[in-house]
Amino acid sequence: MPVYYGFPMDAVSNNLPPLQQTPAAWYGPELEANQSRWIYHLSREEVAELESTARALLESGSEFTSLTASHFSLPLLKPKLEQIQQELINGCGVVLLRGSTLENVAEEVAAAIFVGIGAHLGNRRAQNASGDLLGHVRDVGLNADNPEVRIYQTNERQTFHTDSADVVGLMCLQPAVEGGQSMVVSGETVFNEMLEKDPELLAMLMEPIATDRRGEIPVGAKPYCLIPVFTYHEHKLTNFYQRQYIESAQRFEDAPRLTARHIEALDLFDELCNDSRIHISMDLRRGDMQFVNNHCLLHDRTAFRDHPDLSQRRHLLRLWLSMPNDRELAPVFAERYGSVVVGNRGGYF
């Protein structure tokens, strides 16, 4: 009889984590019907505070990419940002901050606003080997079939995935002409659905699976990391997933092989993520800021068609944040996060 971590496979369902019943275990239509839970609107006064603070910071000659919350004082907005931080950590896990259209706002001012808000939510983490703390998400003409290319550099469908930080933040500077919708799904809901439909397949996703680092390899590390899709630690379920990178990791001879059962489990996971009754989708308008908790949710982006004018092409800014007072992570995450210390983990290390 097959064995999973010492347990007979017919007993696996009795040794899996329990049904998840947290605020992050939501279904798309339910969340869509309760937008006040996760969409926060900036008032005119709060937008004015953000813009004036950002302009003053830039005029002072300060380097905004190194600023902290103390450098970017927001007395009006601070209570709302504290609510947002709690919603990300202990609530539904996704927040859309809306109300700034960036009208008559230069890109560097918009970037300072985004970094300033991020500084009030968490600590910025490097997003690549160059140490960039503020990323740019746009099509640079690359193809994701190249295993050294990261998918956000293309105009292709990304598929549901997590980033290597507690929270990923996006600010829309320019939407696409067509497509580029943002989608978010609850990993906890996907877990619950798999627990009901096929616990044996779910158990396969709680084993370590190789995920390609796509050429960004820390010194002394393997070109892939071995982290389960689902990890249960300190009564918290954490998801870690990027299907394309799982598949491309098979190019390494020493990476554990994906079996037919692994592929069946990954296919069911993807099927559930793409189920319209489970995920939500949204258009990111100019000035919108979206924040997603990578531990309990996954995010995606549809393919898009860009404007022929380079200055009008889809362009998002990105932050990776390590959140204070967040959950403890299992030690295995140090392989990808560098550290599992709360408030000081994630990103490229």
C-alpha cells in the first residue's frame, strides 16, 4: 500500500490539516458582493495628503526608495492604512485602494506615493538579483518559454501563483488597451475543495515539489527550491505555487520527478483556481493600488494587448513586503525567503 509520510494512503484524509474556516477562506461571488470589506476609497483630502507629501519628499532631494514610514508622515491616512494592514494579515487577504487617478501626477511622484504607502504596511524586499526594491511590471518583448524569463516581463497569461514575499503590492500607472485583468483566489478555499473532492491528491501537494528559480539563484543554492504547495504550520495553512516554474524545474536532472499523480493533483489545483465561482477578477484602473497576501491567496493576470505608443503601454509598479505581526512560517520557507523571521523575510537574498 502506498505510504505518505508514514501513513497508509487510505488514512491520509485523517492526517491532513482540517477544513479552513478563516476570513481568507472565501468564494469569489461572496467577496464580490461585499466590496466594502476589501475595497478602500481614498478621500480627496487623503489624495491631497499623499501627493503633497510625495512632492515635498522629492523636492527635498531624498531618495524615496529608501524611505520609511517616519519619512512619509500621513496623519490623515494612517488609520485607514492600519485597517488595511490588519485586513491583509488577519482578514480576507486582498485590498484594493482606489481614488487616486494620478491626474497631473508625474511618474516619480506616483512611485513615491506607492513606496510611502508600502512603508506604512511592511518592509520592502528585493525583487531580483539586482536588489531592486521597486519593480516595474510591463511587457519587454520576452517569451515565457525561455526558462530564464520571469512571466511578468511578458504580455502572456500568468496563471495563478504566489510571489516570494508576505504581501505583493501593485500600483497601476497605465492599463492595457485590452485585457490584463487581475484575478485573485483563496488558497484556503482551493484546499477545502480538494479536501472534499480528493484528499489523496491533496496529500501530494503537501510533499516538497521543485520550483524553478528562473536563473535568479542565491550563492550556494540549487537552481530550484523544494517547498510544498500547501504547508500547515502553527495552525496556519500557507500556499506556495507557480505552475510554469514547477514544470520548468524538471529540466534539472537532480530535481525530484513529477509523477502522473503529481500532475493530476496540480491539474485539479489549477482547475479549482480557474473556477469562476471561486476566484474574483478586477480591472486595475490608473492610480489603483492592489495588495495581496501570498500566504493565503494566489493572484493571476490575463493576457493583454498593448498600445502601439510606448508611452501608453501597460505599466504597473510592484512592491514585495514583509509584514510585521504576520504568521510564523515553516522552516522550509527559508530556502526561498532567506529567513523566516517575521518582518524580515522574503524577496531575493
